[in-house]
Amino acid sequence: MNSNFTGLILVTGESAPGIEGAILETLSPFTIQILDKQSMDIRERYFLAIHFSLDKAHAKAIEKDLVATAEKLNVDLVVDYR
């Protein structure tokens, strides 16, 4: 895995159980390393940020799966790679 290539996932939406679990489950088939994960719940709004390293060749597949999960959860999602 090229540890110099990283992704940042930002998820926001109405607070609901299972959002973080569903996002992590979506990532589970891929070889990634979570570098940092932060979440907070303020005034019934949920915020999740996950910084992770990955193989650059998997970036499009990861984003495609995350978008599908976000749509099912009815949350907003941004994925940024560098």
C-alpha cells in the first residue's frame, strides 16, 4: 500500500444510529489504514471525519461504494484524495 496517498471522508447529516458503523463497513473490503477518526453530535447533527491511507488504484471504487452508502443513509458525503 502506498502510504503517501491518503483520503479524507467527511460525512454530515441528521443524527441517527449506525452512520459511523455503515461507513466503516463500507470501507472494510478495502486495504486501508485509518490514520485518524473524529466524530461529534451537536444539536441533532452528526459530523464524521476519517483520514486514511490507501492504494491509489482503489480510490474510485472506495468513493463509489461510499456514495452508495451515503445515499442509503441520507447523509452528505465528501471524499478528497491527496
